[in-house]
Amino acid sequence: MEPLTTAAIFHPAEKRRKSFIRTMLEQKYLYFMSVPFIIWLFIFNYVPLWGWLMAFQNYKPGKNIWQQKWVGLSNFHELFADERFYLVLRNTLAMSIMGLIVGFTVPIIFALLINELRGQLFKRTIQTVSYLPHFVSWVVVAGLVSKMLSTDGGAVNQLLMMLHITDHPIQFMAKPTWFWGIVTSADMWKETGWNSIIYLAAMAGIDPELYEAATVDGAGRFRRMWNITLPGIRPTFMVLLILSIGNLISIGFEKQFLLGNPLVNDYSEVLDIYALKYGIQMSRYSYGTAIGIFNSVVSIFLVFTANAIYKKFTKETII
């Protein structure tokens, strides 16, 4: 038997390298097309990280960033000592978790029902009508919700009184403990159709022969959905779930800002509104930057934690 030569030992690696180079050359136009997006990502997502230095300074506009007064972690100490911070953190987490539960269960159920429709025209019509609210501005949606829940001729109050559920109009927008549910319901109406699109796309990729085999074995429609459709979209579901967990405290402020009012302020204020008030309106730029860093660090921690848990139980990972 002849001894292995150096060329023979490294031949597989050399072959992989040549295959990689050949693939890059074949797809060079795709790489060129991605360059503008990489530049956009770098400019708007990585360059602004330079501003994080403000969180460790008593930043005053008009001076060079290196001429500012350095204060170390005092902005973070002040943040964690503020009772209001924990109140808005509670509101943020509560609405995020409610939105996470509703934002996954309802679109999946909706996608399952849409996927079972046989009439293509009716199916496409339902899809179109359901995702149109996604393109409606939250300004318009907030106006619709406020009008629907109004005590002066609001449709919801009119319906409740017509069904004799209540004798007088209910001031929905003046009840602080109801605010989380109102925001979650409005977001569900607006985003369910849009969020279901990706699940419908995943369902379209499931092998039809699996359904045919299950039908031959006597499986009914719900059994096929449970044993074929849901397992088929599990990877898509888990990727979206892990990424959504990472955004638990970064939910924006449009919904809460537009639907909120002074009567429900203790339940409507979230971290982004808190940062807007204390960081921009009060010109406390360093304090606002500290809030932003807290959001980013917690988001990264949540993503890696969720991914680690997923990897432990399934031996799979998305990162």
C-alpha cells in the first residue's frame, strides 16, 4: 500500500476551496447587489454605536465628544434608582409578552384555516383583505380604536347596550388596567394577516405526498394539521419566536403614545416613551443613551438565552 502524500491529504480541502471560489464567481452579481444593503446596514446600525460614549458622559451639545465630562456609570446608577423606570419596564414587558402570545398563536391558527381553503379565488380574497390593515398607519388605527370605544356613539358601547350587557356606556379609554388589552387587540387586528404570510409560505413548502399518505391511512383534516402541518412549520416558528423574544423590551412607542392619555399613563408608558421624555424632551441625552444601551444589552441577552434553550432541547440553533 502506497503512503499518503501531502497532496492527497489536503486534496479535499483544496477541492472545497476551488468549489467555493467557483460558486462566488457564478454568483458575483448577487454579491454586487448585496453591497448597497451592507453599506446601509453599516451606516445606520453600526456607525451610530459611536454615540454610546454619551452614556458615560454628562453630554452637552456643541462640544467635541472627547471634550465632554466623563461621569462613568452614574447615568446607569440613576436609571436603576428611578422608581419610574421599573414601572415602565413592567408595562413594556407586560404588553410585549401579551403581544408575543397573541402575535404567534392567532396568525398560526389563521394561517392553518386559510391553508385548508380549497377555493383559490376566495382564499386569495381573504388573504388580501386580512393583510391590508398592516399598511394602515397607527395614527389612523388609533383614531379608529378610539372612535369604536368612544362613549359618544362608539360601536362597541352601542353593541353592548343593544345586547343589554351594560346599561350605560363604558369608558374603555379611561380604565388603566384595560389599556394593555386594548393595545394587544388593536395590534392583533392590524398585524394578524401580515404575520400569517410567512407561515402560509412555510406550509406551501410541505410535501403534498405526506398529506396524501395521511389521508390514505384515515387521518382527518385536524389530524393532518396537527401531525403534518404544524411540525412542518416548526423551524420557521422557532426562528421567529427567538427573534421576537429578543425584541421583548424594544416594542416601539407608536401604539402606546397614540392610544394613551393622562388617565392611563401609569399603564401606557413604555421604555421608548420614557427615553423620549427624559432623553430628548428634557435634553438629558446621556440618560437617554443609557436607556438605549440597556435595551440593546437585554435584547442580546434574551436572544442568546432563548437560542441556548432551544439548542439544549432540539440540538438545533439559529445563531
